[in-house]
Amino acid sequence: MPLLEGVTITDYAAEGKSMTRVNDMVVFVPWAVPGDVCDLQVRRKKHSFMEAEVARYIERSPRRTEPFCNHFGVCGGCKWQQIPYDEQLRMKQQQVFDQLTRIGKIELPEFKPILGSVKTQEYRNKLDYGCANKRYLTKEEIENLPHDESQSLKDLPAIGFHITGAFDKILPIEKCWLMDDLHNKIRNSVRDYAIEHQLSFFDLRAQKGLLRDVIIRNSNTGEWMVIVQFCLPPTPTKERGSWDDENGQKALSLLQYLADKFQEITSLLYLDNQKCNDTIGDQEILVFKGCDHIFETMEDLKFKVGPKSFYQTNTEQAYHLYSVARDFAGLTGDETVYDLYTGTGTIANFVARQAAQVIGIEYVPEAIEDAKVNSQLNGITNTSFFSGDMKDVLSDTFIEEHGRPDVIITDPPRAGMHPDVVATILRANPLRIVYVSCNPATQARDLQMMDLQYRVAAVQPVDMFPHTPHVENVVLLTRRESPNTL
């Protein structure tokens, strides 16, 4: 592949990359910043574009800032640490505008300025670390070590993040800045104890190895939850492993070590996962210490968060996101509100006291049970929750039975809403629709489907994930015959 010499990076692109043009061909480059002058090594060439990586910086852009994480440039979690935060916000605002304009092709009002995150470091309340018997070696490590040493280093176990293109290897993480520093001490202690006491680390190719995954959560109430996934090998007498055999006892000893060392852990959980993936939604989770949940608070509300619960990972910014949704809903206390993709009912309970009734629908049954518990915890009696596939549950019959919505709040996954769901919403004909999205591209597609009946009255981008290209966006839709009151 060719080396492109002395190229100036000119603009930002999608997925956290930057771009330039060489001989009328677009070149996408990760980790670079507009204004960088560099040599680019082409890694992939297509008919109309190329993908390259920086081989050498000749001149660094004045628009750069110094990344604060030692893992930057290898770990794919924070692709924008080299970009000042105000510049990140400007790009995210532009991203929302471009996608709603280019994909939606609908009339839009003036956008509200993006709401920046309260915190730009240690803002997350949950991180998931994989464990592997082979660690990922960076390019620099391979180049700077003798061949024999680099080969032996590859066989060292690691706890960290998966690397794109190397599914069976883990990038070892020493310090991650996304969460309170206590989580680094917990993770590194798990690693050190496991190595010292010869617990086997998971082999992703062979699908075996005792220590498989570590999930760490904390909350604004000061509680900590740690979930350790093991994969117990089979025994001669049992198809699956047993907590009573040698490996099971090793696993329990690790948990006891964590319980003794970190008194801050209020919920220490564990499981035996024999599947081919690390998801825990269908797994039995056992309590080793404390209880099976922690609590988050928002205003005067309390939310129970279990090991399988979804809760926005940026707690402080979630409050601002939900406040925007509540303000856009314009509730007076008399409305029937439908909260679609309600999750654990956070938005539903957050707006319930300003509505006559709130009906939440969610695919995951466990999340719906959490939503009901959260209503009970807060003395909220005007909510109802239903589980099932949205396109099947939200039907004309369901609406006739439970009441026509005055306001619909919808917060779908990245794929957006199924066309059948959009069609049902249009037939329900609510006064207002508040559309919360983690993917403005699919949001724009859905807005276009609703454009004949609803107009976009307000747009509010919200940054939930500093140092990444991801952005949330809240849109208010009003019926075309209704005046815009905002």
C-alpha cells in the first residue's frame, strides 16, 4: 500500500475519524486532527476512498490538546481526547445538524446549543472489563522488544478492553479515566490476585478458562457493585463445574479477597457463564456479599439498579437529558403519557408526578419488573408497565384499552423505531412526541416518516459521552395543526 507524504488533515469525519483529500480521493484517518501535517500509510483502498493511519507527524495541529490517558491511540474508547472539549461540542452539534438535514430532509427550527457534560472525566457509572489469557501487544511494544520477548509477552493474561480486529486478545488497562479511580484499584487487584494464585484466564478461542469478565458499577449514593463472571470447567461427575471443586473454591477465594480488601463494595455478585458471549441477561447471578442492587437518585426520586438493569451511564448528565425531555413534554398534570422503550422506567417515573398516568413499554421483562419496583419505592401510583416487542405490544387495540396518549416519549435503541411502531404512533395522533435518540441518523429517518403529520418544533443535543463522537439528541414534534408554543 502506498505512503502518502506531507499530507494536511483538513476536516473531521464520522466515527471519530478525520479526513483529507489526495488526488480527489477521500482519505479517512483515525486519531488525527485538522491541521496535522503527516505522512499517511494507506491500509485499505477502495474505488472512492482510502483508509490510512499516521506513519509520522511532520507538524502537529494547533487545534490539538494533550491526551490525558496512557492508553489513548490504542484503546478505542476515547477517540477524541486529542481534541479540546469545546471543539468536541461544536462537532457534535454539527453532526446532529448534518444528519437531521441530510437524512431527514425536513424543515427544522434553529437548534438549541448543545448541553455539555457536567464532568469530562470519571463521568461513567459502569465499565465492563474482559479477561483473556492473551494480552494485546501495541505496535510500539512489538517494535521495541526482541522477538522472543514479545512472543512470550503475548501469552501473559490481561484484564482490559477488547481491541477491534483482535477479538481473542485484551488490551491490558492500568488506569482508565472514565470512572472513579477506585474502580482501577478493584480491577487491578482482581488481576494481581488471579495471577498470583494461578486462576486461569479465559481463552476466547477455546472458550475455557476460569476468570472471564468483571463488571464494575457505582452510584451517586456512594454504593459500589462488582460482578465477576467465571466459567467453571466441567468435572467428572457434573456436566458443568461446581463451586465445591478446586476451581470453584479458587473463584470463591477471589471474591472473599475482594470483600475483605474493598469495604466500599456493597454488592458483590458472581455467576458461572458457559455461553459463547459475556452477556448476563439470561444468567443466574448469585450474591456473595451485600445485596443484589445499588441505588441511584435523581431529584427526590430513588432508582433501584440491579446487575441486569439499564441505567444511563453518565448519571449527572442523565438528569439534564431527562429534564429536557420533561420540559419538551409540556405536562400540566392532566395528560396520559406513553413512555416507549422505557427500560427500568427512569423517564416514566421522572415525569409521572406531572402527568395523570404514564404507561411504559419495554422489551426486557426484568427491566419492567425494575420499573415497577422503582414506582413503588417512590410512592408513584399512576404508572403501568408492559413488556414485549414494541411493534407487537403497541397496537391500536392496546391504545383503545389503555387510553389514547396525549404525549409520547420515545427513547429507542440505536436502530431507531420499527416502521410499524411509527405507523401506530401516527394513528394514535398524540399532541406532542418527544424523541430521545442516541443515534441522530436513525432519528432523522424516523422524523422523515412522521413529517406529513408532525413538524419538528425544537432540537436539543446533549453530550453524554465526552471524548467520543457519540451524541444524544432530543427532538420535540408537534401536530401540524397545533401551534408551536416553545
